[in-house]
Amino acid sequence: MIGMLQGRIHAKHPPRLVLDVQGVGYELEAPMSTFYELPDTGSEVLLHTHLAVREDALALYGFASESERRLFRELIRVSGVGAKMALAILSGISVDGFVRSVRDGETGALVRLPGIGKKTAERLVIEMRDRLQQGAEAPGAAVTGGSATGHNALDEAYSALLALGYKPAEASRLVKAVGTSGRESEEIIRLALRSTLGGGGG
């Protein structure tokens, strides 16, 4: 089991990144909440990881904080929630925000996330409430901030939204509404996700 990785960021293409650990490149998927905390490409970082073993592949997921990884692991135990949806949830709402929504029975913030309808939101509240009784601390950043540079920020943001479960038309609308204006892909994605929480369906 791979519990954590420490190395240099070789490439960032949200929601995927490649981490160079002593010459071995590990490809990971991570929520946007983790990408917002990543330093520039070439910088060293430590990520908490979760290894999913499937019949046909191995999938490695990386998280900036232990609380994010813990919530991810609880989410994928919920019926009907896979890794892709769990990453989308972590990308669109903070650990604290999710915990509050579940404890208060508020499904409104959850249904605005991609791929989550009313029934799934209600299932999340019911199944996660007991598991969260012990509490989940706020996601303390395990990495220092920074943003990736790139010439295709709009395309990267669009691709990331598709990977997080948004339909092509919706992803295109979101990134165009934000605009580039010299912004990096992580900032475009952050603003796009924020706009979905402010209104609009998912």
C-alpha cells in the first residue's frame, strides 16, 4: 500500500499530475482542492495517497491533506459513489463545507456538484452522517501554494471540468464565463466551480 509520496512535480494537467520520486514517475489523480495548493512544476511536494486496486488497472490518488484523503475514502464506500464522483465532490466543496451539509441535512450545496442529483445527495447525507460523527478536521495544507504555468490554460480548465463530470456544453460555458485574462488553469477551474455553487444545476 502506498500511503504517501514525496517528490518533484514533473507535470500538472488537472485533474492529473506526475510526481517524480527518485527518477520514478507516479501518475496521480487529485481533486482541485489539492491542485490549488500545489507549488510550481519542478518543486518538491508531499502528498497523501490512496491506491485503488482494480481487476484491470491500478489507480493512484493524491491529496494535500489527510482530511481530504479520509473523506475520499469514506465517499467511495457510499453506494453509487465512485472515485470520479468523490474527486468531483472534493473539488467543488471543502471538507468542512461537506461535513456541515451532511450534519445539517442540507442537500442544496451537494446537488450543485456535477453528477449529483437529489437522490444521490440524500444518500450521501444518510450514509455519511454516522461516519462523520467523530468529526473531520479542516484540510490543513500539506503543500505550499503556487500555480502552474502553461499556454493552454483554457483548454486545460475545460479538460479538467470534463474529467470532473461536467458535460461538454456546461464545461465550455463555465470556462468562457470566467475568461482567461492571463489566468492560470487552476484559477479558471476554481472560479468556474465557485460559480456553480453560486447558482445553476449540476
